[in-house]
Amino acid sequence: MPLLFKSLSHGEIPFGFFNIETDMILLNNYFFFASDFSGHIIEMAGKGLNESSDMAWNAYVLEEKDIGNLMAAISGVYFSGFIGDVYGHFPFPHEPEKFKQNPEGYKTRELIDGIIKRYASLTKIPVIAVISSREIKIGEYMFSRAGFHELLAYLWMGGYPRWKDGVRPDYILKMKESVMRSAHHLFEGIRFE
């Protein structure tokens, strides 16, 4: 479930998984597969202290009208836009104990990729780490280092409701390992709990 996180550029914006059966995450109107997002973080963590970490990440950038209504899709009342289409395939579970993020959500990638391509094309967004101010700009969204750490920690947790049976996918484990070893200024002081 996406929660609101503080950006420096746009105030509070949603970030996180939006359906327990996929590994796709959203950052407001940007949609990434979590495995790809983690791969970008691993690449960034491998950069040296003074090495440029400017990158271009693959993302689907959706118009607001194409995103859909998450709460309506969860309740099963109204399935609009991309999120509604996803919930048409993977409805919200009726039993609360089944509301857990599936660590094998990556297995639905081909289906989800086909659905989202009806709404947007894959595009490159610039990602810039600002060494002097210890901030990161992901596309149009700017985060402090602490704010960026919160995003990564939320991904590590499996968002809300957390990972099913406490099992994390390999890409999440590798992301944490890389970040904890990193000398890059953006990861200094990060904590995963």
C-alpha cells in the first residue's frame, strides 16, 4: 500500500507497492518494477564517493487520469485506469491475514507490463544525486537524504502490509547488502529496520 512520503519539491507524495500480487511500485505518477528500481539503487550504491552518480532510470510516467482510483479498486467498487485494470486481475483479498506483499510478485511482470503499456510507454527519467546538499532528484521529485532513506526502508519492509511470511525477494536482499557496503554519500547513515 503506498504511503505518503515527504519530498522537497512537491510536499507529500505516495510511494510503494499498490497491489500485493505485483512487484510494481509507484512514486506518485512514476511506475517502476521494484526489481528494476532495486537494480538502479544497487548500481548507484556501487559508485565511489566522488564519482558522478547521475543516471537515467526506466519508468512509466502516467497521466493522472490514467492512474485510476486505488481505494475504489481495493474496495472492488470501481475499476478505473491502470490500477483498476491490475485489481481486475488481482482483487484485494477478503481475509485480512492474506493481505501481505507477495515476494514472488515478479512472476506477474509480463502481465503487468502488458497492462501498463496500454497507458504509457517506457521512458527514461533523470536521476541526479546532488553531492553538495546530499539530496536526490528522481525525475521531477527531489528528496533529502533522510527522505530517500525512508523510501528504501519502506521497500525493504515490503511496504504496508509487509512481506508475506517475512520472506524478501533476492533483489531486495541484494539492494540492502549493496547499500550497506556503499561509500556513496547518499547512503550514509541509512538504517533498515
